Amino acid sequence: MKNIETLKKKDMNLADKIYIFDTTLRDGEQTPGVALTVDEKMQIAQKLNNLGVDKIEVGFPASSKGEIESAKRINSLSLDSTLVGLARSLERDIDAVIESDLDYVHTFIGTSPLHRDYKLKMSKQAILETAVNAVEYAKDHGLTVEFSAEDATRTERDFLFEVFNSVVDAGADFLDVPDTVGVLTPVFTRELITDIRNNFSAPISVHFHNDFGLATANSLTAIECGANQAHVTVNGLGERTGNCSLEELVITLKVAYGIDLGLDTTRLYSLSHLVGRFTGVKMPVNKPIVGDNAFAHESGIHVHGILNNANTYEPMSPELVGHSRRIVLGKHTGANALKSKLKEYHIDLNDDQFCKVFEEIKSLGDSGKCVTDDDLIAIATTELGSARETPIVIKGLSLSSGAIVSPTATVKLEIDGVEKETASTGVGPVDAALNAIRNLIQDSIDVELEEYNLEAITGGTDALAEVFVISSDSHGNKSTGRSTNQDIVMASILAVLDSINKLLLIQRS
């Protein structure tokens, strides 16, 4: 493996130092519908600092007085990360960054024909002069300057280089290459960044958007070609489809490239969830690195491999990013996965009980239900407490109910091998079904239902219903009954029959 990594790095033009420039608080907040409070921004900035990112873009101070105050309050935290303010190539914008007590400005102006002609309505010469004046003004005020040629990837190469040459001469410390509308592909990224690297000694930064789903791939390619810094956001937030994902870039560099940036990656999962809560943008379950399914396994083949050696179906350990492994139960579940889950909850089943629970899990999975751990515990607990023998078995059930008819249940039972059927009414379908059962069993046993409890195990309309009952007979014997089922009426019937079967076994023993 080391030889392969060495060969890979040998073919790359890696910078001596790679910086992570996080813009969650600026570009991330430009996600449609997202608006962070100052306190939320401060918490995110603190966590980004604890993670170890090099730079945090705290906002766009010129956009409002609130942005200036927000930047000042974040600055008051005395973080180790360098704090950055965004500014157009205008003196008043740079003044707002200075007013925010920030020492680093990220200034920009559009350079592509589209931006020149339709947004700015400025000539090449005017744009060149505006960019240079802004950099000189910022440097005269003692700021570190990162200059962005907005829409650089759709700018004529000769004009882009002319702008870069001019701002470097004016004192720009970093040259940023924004793929403003995410049109790059890795092949073009390699050609562009290599060309810039060969022509400029200034550090190169990249700010890539994700419109084609290639922001992370393009950022990695740029780093391979000598880019010194990548702009990222937590969870890949940002305008339209977002930016390069912080967690994806950092972990790919660490695991796939063998490049450790010195960040505490165990904080990534908690940071992702914090940002998700604050922004209201929930991550898809299959989001790489931090999604709920990133380390979740259901397939029996996969789970068997994972239980023997996690590397069989995981490219990294969940602990690396502060996540956890999850075995999911469903239609693809294998016996090994179920045994592992039962062991996790200290539930011991004999072979017959295990087979029944396994069949129930498979059946629920086939019906389209995702079986939760709480579902499993309820099903296994029900099986553990079920009667050893079942003199009475449900054979059929039919229900009718509505606004203008009395709830009616027709129940067919097999009692000691003999089938009996009757219909009864009640105040609801459950009551009607239980009344029918009482009528059918009255020749076998006299039973009183003393307690009835119904609970939905999990949320959702497909939640399993768990019913717990206590029944007593005429001799003073009491027994419990428990059942879990997606149908409330059936769960109730099975729980009552479970308790009745136990009473019959007591009487016959």
C-alpha cells in the first residue's frame, strides 16, 4: 500500500502546505432558505476552529450592519483559525471588512464575458483597474488579500492571466479560481490549474461549485496539480447545489491520498449535524461520510463480512469521523445480523424462537417496513413471553365499521383442533373482535380481561403496535399476553389469545 501511495504522490504536484478555507458562514448561508443567527454562527465558528480548519469566512460585512456585528462577535472568540471577510472590489466593501476588525479580505470581481457584459457592464480595462485598485487599497490598510476572478472558469485564458498578473503585482497574497457555476470537469480542472501553477508563483486557491456533482472531484484534482487551498462548506452547503463538501474533501485526502491535514476528523459527524439543525437542511441518508447510512448495513452478505472484518465493506472506520456503525434489519437481513443485534441487546432466544423472530423480520421487510431496533426488541420480547403451546389459534378475521354501522368482527378460531366461528359487535373493531373471542371460548374457559395497553413502538403510519394485556380466569389465575403487529386489531387479538393460552396451560397442568 505504501508503494502505491508513494507512486500516486510522485505523479502529483502537491503543494507543501494545503489550506482549508471554510465558507459555511458566508457561501453556506447563501443556501436558499437559510438564515443563521449570530449565536448560531458563533457556535459553528467555534466548532470549525476546534476541528482545525485554517480559515473561516465569517460573512459579507458590506451587506448589512448585522453582518459587521456578527463578524466582530466571532472575532471576539479569539479563535486560532484565521477569520476572513468577503468584499466586492470596492473601497466601501473593504472598509466594512476593516470595520469588522478582520485582517483578511477575500475580494472579487467578475471577469468572464457574461459577467462583464450582462452583470457589470464594464470593459476589460475597467475591470482590470477596479481589481488592482481594490487590492492596493486593502494592502495599504494592512490586510491579507485573497483575490477571486469570479467566473474564472468561463473567462478567456489570456484575460484571466492578465488580471492575475496585475493583482499579484498589486500585492495579492492568494489567487482564487472560482468555478462559479460548477461547469468544470476533472480533465479541464487539471489543464487549467496546471497552466496557472506553471505561470504564477502566488498560492492558488479554488472555489468550486457542485452543479454537476463534481465539486469535490474537481477540488481534489486541483490539489493534485498544485493548488494550495480549497474553499469548502460543511455538508456541501451553498448557492444552488452547493460547494465542495468539507467532510468529503478532508477524509478523501486523508484516507485515499494519505494526506493528513492535521484536522480532528472525529468532530466531523457532530459538526455536520449541528449545521444541519441550525440551517434546517437535512442531509440525505446516503450522504458520504456523515449520512445516516454511511456506515449502515442490511444485506446479509455485507453484514457477515462486516462482523468478521469491517474493512470488507467499509473504506474507513466510522470512528474516524465520529460516526457509528449501524446494522439495519429488513428484507435483506441475514441470520448473522439478527444474532448480532440480539446479542447487542442481551436477548437470548432458543433456535425455535430465533427462527420465528427471523421470519417476522423478513416478513416486515417484504411489506416495505424498515425494522427499527425498538421493533426488534418488541418482537423478540413478545416471542420470549409467548405461550409454549397454543390450544387456541386464530384462523380468520373480518371487520366492518363505519359512521352508520355498528363495528362488527367475525372471528374464526381453532380450539383444540376444532374450528369455530362467530360474529360480534362492539364500541370499536378491537372491542368487537374481543367480544367474539369471549363467545367462542366460553365453553373452554371463563376469562376476564383486567388490563389492556396499546403502544405504537415507533412513529409513522407503518409503526408496529405493541399490545400488552393481563387476563384472569375463574380460579384466580392471572397471565400476561403480549403481541406486536402492524395491525392494531390483530395485535390485540394475538395478545389476548396469548394470555388465554397461558391460562389454559395452567389449568391443564
